[in-house]
Amino acid sequence: MPLVFVGGGQSFTPSGMTKSGTEPWANGSIWTTITSWTPNTGTYPGSSVTSDGLNVQGTKTGATIAASVSFTGALGGTHTIRLIDQANNVIATGTGIGGTSGTCTVTANSVDLTSITNVRVQMHSTAGSSSGTVSAGGTCTIT
């Protein structure tokens, strides 16, 4: 059963999405949106995805937005993910992960969702032309 937080006439329901399939990790120094996400309606009923971003269900102050994305097959460099809203404002940026494979994470705490309707996950790498592959199964949640 989903949690519903009510305050001031507004409600909020947690949301989640899961990365489907694999894709090349973006090369160079350009932040690129990770594509092919599926709503996680089993754990987070009502979740939906629009334009590769997780839709916010209601409003809340003090929300937590978190993402985790793994990569394999890189020839080094530093891999990083970040969270952006529907207007491309950066919500939070994770710590870079070096090596040939690993899991990048980012968490934003105490987020005011009043003006946020959609959250996307972007990737970045300093590995040049051999940045590896984004693995299936990554997650993004708004709680």
C-alpha cells in the first residue's frame, strides 16, 4: 500500500523507475540524459515516466530523490551521474567513480517538490571514447 502524506490540502505519493536495457555511456565532457526507463509501479504504485524522467506524484517539502546507475567496460576515466528537473535545473550531482566498472549514485535530501514535476538522471564521463556501457537495472526514486 502506498504512503500518502497529507499537509495543507496537498498530497504526495512516492515514485520510482528502473533502467531498461543497456546503452553506451556518454563520451567526453557532455552531460547526457540516460534513456529507456520503466515505471516501478510494483513498489511505487502510480509511478509514470515522461521523456525519460520520473514524474512527481504530488507535492512535498523534505523529499529525498536518489538514483543508482552501474557501468561496465570502461577504459578508465571518472563516471558521474546527476539529477535534473523538467527545466534542466541541477538538483544534485553524485561523486565520480573511477575504474573500468562501478556503480554511480546520487542522493538529494530535503528537496522541495513544489516546482518540480519531473526528474531525469544524466551521465558524464572523462573517459573519452571508451566510457563503457550503462547497465540495465539502475533506479531512481522520489520518496
